[in-house]
Amino acid sequence: MTQPQGARVLLAGASGLVGRQALIQLLADPTVAEVRALVRRDMTPAEMLGPSHAAVPGLDKLRICKANFERLEAHADWFNVDWVFCALGTTIRQAGSQAAFRQVDFDYPLQVAQLAKAQGARRFMLVSALGASARSKVFYSRTKGELEEAIKAIGFEHVSVARPSFLAGERTEHRAGERIALKLGFLMPARYKPVRDAQVAAGLLASARAGQPGWHVLDNIALRRMR
């Protein structure tokens, strides 16, 4: 079988705010040959992309891969890609406990990275968060920072990490703190101003396309410059 020209990309978290924008941008990118959207439940392109999904360029490149995230290793062939875009994430409130949150925000992304690296993936793009640090006293920020360090240790040729502040986009619901931040964002220092979901996706994809070797952190200010 002839190998497709262009990058094969695995996208984890396609149903989320940044993940959906990443999916749209990856499908439209002529340098991308295939996008494998790793999901936990049956989903249609319309559920992923919205009612206007049929008008999204490159829709024929989409491959939806439903997986049991407790047994990702059972689908090792899905991880035979060139790039990985990981936008998996939840909140402690949505997850129900710190342990459940850590499973989604640390265990699953790390296993995705490990399986992809074993299959030869070269570039890894991660949606992290402002303030991520393995030494943070805040559980959320510490978990994000520990994931960053774990990904760094795997040894991809290129890693891009986005650390956005409050995300602006079409959510089904907003947390109280986010609503306030979005309304008063103009008063905040640039480091904390809200950033659009599409800007986060665009920043990571631009970095991935450039493919400079090493570890690359995109802070909130850099992400807000994206168009």
C-alpha cells in the first residue's frame, strides 16, 4: 500500500475546546495527510465539528478511532503516526475527585505519548496551562507540570507545550471564574489575558510544522499573537 504524502497526526481530545480547533486546522492543512481522532465514545464528524462540518476543508482526511482508554495498548497501530496533538483535559469538578482528574490529565496523556513514541512518532504537541510546575503547591498546576516533565523525558525530537490562560471559545458552559475573566480580561496583564481556543491550536501547529528540535514552550503572550 502506498504511504500517504504528508504527516499522519493522532489527535487526543478532539471534542474539547482547543481540540476541536486543532482538528479543524489539521484537516485544512495541506501538509497533513491524515488525522486520527482518538475518542472514548462513538462520535460523528457533526458532533466533533458542529452542524457546518460538511463545509470543513479536508474532512476526508478524518479517521475516528474509538478506544477504551483503560486499554490503549490494544490499539497500538493507531499510534503509528508522525505527530501527536494532545488536548486531553478536565476539571476536578467534572472528574469528581483529584484521582479521577489525574487519570485524565496525567495518566492518559502520558500513555498516549509513550505508545506513540514506541511507534515512531517524532513530534508531540501538548495543551498544558498557565502556571504549570511540578513544584507547585496547587494540585492542578502540579499535575500539569508533572505531565510536562514526563513528556520531556520520553525523548521526542520536537515537543511544543502551550500554556494558555483563560480560554475563550464556544463552550457549552462556563465556570464562574472564567466568566469573570472573559468579561474583565482587558484589565489583566498580558500574561493572564484570555486567549482564544483557535489561537492555542494555531500556535502549537505552527511550532509543529516548523519542527525545530527540542523543547518549546508557548506562553500566553505568544499564543495571543497568533491569528
